Amino acid sequence: MAKIMEIIAKETKGKSYHTYKYSYDSIGLPSIDYDDDPNKIMKWKDSAETGSPKRPIDLKPLADQLQEIGEPPLLKYFLDGSRHVFKVDDIAYNKQVFPVVAGQIGIGCCKRENKHMHKERFYRELVLALPDKANADGWNDTAYFASKVAKINESEELKRLGLKFSAILPYSTAKAGTVDSKLDTLAVAAVQDYMVEAEKRMVAELVKDKRLGQDAYLLKDGSLEYKIMKTGREDLRTLQKIKHNYSWVIGVSKSFNPESCLDHTGKPNSNYIADLPVYHRTPVARYENREFLGDVQFGVWYIRLRDKKRTQTPFDGVVKVEKIMMDEEVETGIDSDVVDLISANIINERNPTCYGTDRRWANHLYPVFLTETYVKSKYISTEMFLHLF
């Protein structure tokens, strides 16, 4: 049975080198990965809530009250997207050699009903990132690579395993051969962009099906700061076009760049987050970045879920919360009572913990951990996936 790279080499008139296959996750150098834009700057003086508080707000009384009266949780849906990316080959076009990257993408949404978690919907997408040189004849990229996906999916092995590839993603080779060229990075970025589009697509479906509302928020694991995209579905490329899908969506990040916060004098103010008392939230800061995010503003605040005496670093136990500001909120700010209610509900999600199962336990919300675990359980094994190539 022909392997995928044999089919690709034949269909695109390239030369496959059958090089060593590996996972990028397994060779990554130690680094700090932030869920948000690491270069962002927020100033606390730019308030994004109606009450314009200047000090941390204690939410333990409200969180306890919600539990005592048996108020149904505000957070009903939980969404997580993840990817596994692999170097599967090198391929040559016009005497130049380019990396071939493949990815498994999982996007899952779980729903909590009667204190039980259920699958709401799930996408598993298999994608391949090829250099744009693979389209040597200059056809329309969308049509050209779609035809190659169809050829791949005719593979007897894929049919036997009940698998299909969703897309071939071309990455730019304009800077190939230059000092600044990192083609592997461009290929991985193409897979990442496809995953982000799949997340947006799932949110759009939930909104269309009327799943979300003021009593049924969606919590998305990670940042909502989706950059403007040059490829993919036209209706999903910018936040400006889809922001109203996010009226009842909040983003909660387990990791963030604490150095992005400045006080009203412009000096770093990360200790404000580090010294945040347990069960308190910060005031809501206003954030925008027209170049990166377009004409969309965010309300951003931080909540401490765990006492820092019981964590390893001052930022363990703190989560960053984002809400896209709707039209009227841009003018007046997000209602402070709504911010308090969302925050109290997040505090009530802190238990049980996944201590010992995930090193990020102090920043994890258990329904998010369950959703992540579900998504990862749906991956094809690395051995089986690499064997396809």
C-alpha cells in the first residue's frame, strides 16, 4: 500500500527523502509558553468595568452564597483545542529541500448537565503542511491542494483505518535560503492557524444552535486573543466579524505573561498579581491591539484560586480571564456585577483539583481538565500516525 508521502511526491512532482520522523513536542527546548500575546501591554488605569474599582475585590462571600442557595453554575460548556505536530519528511522541489509537517488537531466541547460532564461535540482533524512550491503550476491553491487531499484519502490504508485528512496547508517559502528563514516554524504555524479556525467554527456552531446564553456561558481554555488571519474561511478571519459569537464566552488562561501589566505611571506592576489575596480578583483592565487583533477591545482581569503559601511560585493559583467587550460595553465598560458573578463561578470551579495528574494543577479548573483529557484521549497513537507516512 502506498504511503502518504509516496502519494504526495507523485502528485506534486517532488522528491521525498524519507527522513527521520519525530514529534516537535518531544524535542522542544525548555521555554515558557504564554496563552496570550507575550508582547501585550495593559494599563490598570484604563478601566473596562462600570464600577471602576481601584483595589482587589473579595469574592469569597459571593462564591459561598451561590453555593448555599444552590444557584446553578453559570459555566455550562467547556471548550479545549489542542494539536500534536510532527516532522514527517523532507521533500525537494526545484533542487530545494523543504520540511513536511503533519498534525493531529482535536477540538472538543463538553457540557455539564446535572453535575455530570457529557460530550457536546468533537472534531478530529488530520492535516498536512506542505511548501507552497508544491503547487508549481500556479493553480488556485485552494482547488489544487483540495484535489491532493482527495488523492490522499483514496489511500487503502486510510480507508482501512477509517481515517481522512481534512486539508493540506501551504506555507510560504518566499524567504527560503535566507538567514531569517525558519520553514519548520512556518509549517507548524499553518497547523496552529487551522486549529484556531476550528475553535472559532465550533463556537459559531454553538451560537447557531442556541446553546449559549446569560445562564449558559462557554468557558474556553486559553486566550480569546485571535490574531487577524490571512487564510481560512473568510467569515472567521477577524474577531470583528465574529465577536458577537462571543457574547457568552470567556477565556481563562492558566499561563500568562505577568510582565505585561503596567501601573498608571507606566512602571511594571506584576507584583499586583503576585500579591493578590486568595479568592480576590483584580479590577478589569481594558486591552486592545489594532495591529494584532483588529478593532476589538477586551476586558481582562485576574483571579487567585489558591493561597500562594501552598503553591510553588507567586503566580501559581492565578488565572487570567478575558471577555470580549460588546458594542455597548466599549462605551460604558463591562457591568461590574457581571464580572463579580463570572469570577465567583470560576472560584467555585477550583475543586476538585487534578493534583499529581497535571503539573498546572493550581491553575486548573476541573471541568477544563476533564475536557482536555477527553480531547487528548481521542488522538491516534503517535506510532500509528507516523506509520501512515
